[in-house]
Amino acid sequence: MVRRNFSLVLQEEGKYIFDSGPLVTVTSVRMTPDLALAKIYLSVYNTDNKQAVILSMNEEKARLRQSLGHRLRKHIRRIPDVDFYLDETLDEMYRLNAIFNKLHEDGQMGKEEE
């Protein structure tokens, strides 16, 4: 529920925080057992300085939490604090895929069994 609603918050508030250049998506949300903290993992595309986007979101953390609280107020009793983390899973996948393709082209992957 937090992931879905925070995605909607980013659609509304994101253009005011980090302009319209970068594309930011919520990949996952991990909640602490007491539901007091939401660790929000974000993928950032269309920019070279991904950490700057995360820093600008941290500067606007109160505004984003308030918007999230406005959406969740009827569903949960206490609005969690939010922390933002950069999720580099897809970047790492593309990097490894490029390495495997290069090894395959160089003939270092062994022979393919048909």
C-alpha cells in the first residue's frame, strides 16, 4: 500500500522536487516490524547524477511524508517516517549482461551445446 501510494505522490510532487528530467520509480518498500519506518528503494533513470536526485528528495522529506500521510490517513493509524535509498539492481543487471556478452563474443564462455 505504501509503495503504490508513494508512487502516486512521486507523480504529483516529483516535478517540483527534481524537475521533469529524471525518471524516478519506486522499486520496493521495506517496512520495519513496528511500521514506524518505511525504507523506500528508488530507481533513477535519464540522469547521470542519481545521488543528487536522492539528496533533493531527502531535502523535501517532510513534504513527501505529508503527501503520503494525506493519502494513507484513512488506512493506517500512524504515518511512517521515510528514508530513501538508491536501488541499482537494474543498472547492475545491465552491467553484468554486457560483461557476459563480451565474454561470449571473445569465446571465453565455452562451447555451446546444441
